[in-house]
Amino acid sequence: MTAIKVVTFNTQFGGYDDEGLGAGHRWRGQVEFLKTLEADILALQFSGCS
């Protein structure tokens, strides 16, 4: 049997500090973290404001 790793992650404002309008340092950090998980399937949730 083959196992797969499924990861779901809430990016909180797309990884930005101010609803996606500012510097993206949080997003870059999240990307580096997600890479370490080595997921086969990655589902990203976005909880920004409209």
C-alpha cells in the first residue's frame, strides 16, 4: 500500500501582514515551512478580508 501525505494550511491574509497589501516576509516564511513538510497534496486556505 502506498501512503500519501496530505497537508492543509491556513495562510491568514495570504501570508501578508495587512490583508495582502504590504511586505510579503510572512508569505516567504510560510512557503519555506511548507516545503519542509514534503506534502504530496497541499491545500491552502486563505482567510483574508473582502
